Amino acid sequence: MVREGAGVFVALEGGLPVAVCMTFPLGGDEWEIGKLAADKNYRGRGAGEGVLRSCMAYAAAHGAKKLTILSNRILTAAMGLYAKAGFRQVPLTRGEYERVNVQFEKRL
């Protein structure tokens, strides 16, 4: 289910989806970036970064002042991408997802 106000972005190559990311409001001026995924055959080509940046821009255009990402350290490519996009690791304060063991934030 997609939350009201959410934005979902898909990168296509040859009409096929190669990366996807979504963002949704958490309340107030905080938004979450979630569900970032890229086809393993297209990693390193900028599709993941493109959908992440589209989500960030969408959230900002809809009033976001703080973005949060909940993830897992095993996703090393994603960890690098979040750092490149300016997110910083913060103490884990939310535990509603079973596999989450790291949290990132970015102030806009």
C-alpha cells in the first residue's frame, strides 16, 4: 500500500524498470525515503542515484525539512549511495521494520 502523498520513482532502460525508490510523509516536515532497489545488472550506472535524488526533490517540494532512511548495513552499495547524497548516520530510533539496523538523516 502506498501512503497518501507518497512519491514513487522508477528508472527505465529500454522500457524496463532498472531502479525504484519511494518517499512518503511521516508527519510534520519529516519524510522517509524507502524501498530503494536497483537491478543488479544495472548497478553503478546512476539509476539508483537518479531515483533517490528524485525522491529527495519530491519530498522537498512537498515541505520536507528532514529526510530519514532506515536500512541494513549489509546493503553496502546503498550505504555508499546514501553517504554520497549527503545523509549521515544517526542513532536508530525507529524499529518498526524487522531487518533495519541503521538509520540515516538529512536536513534540507
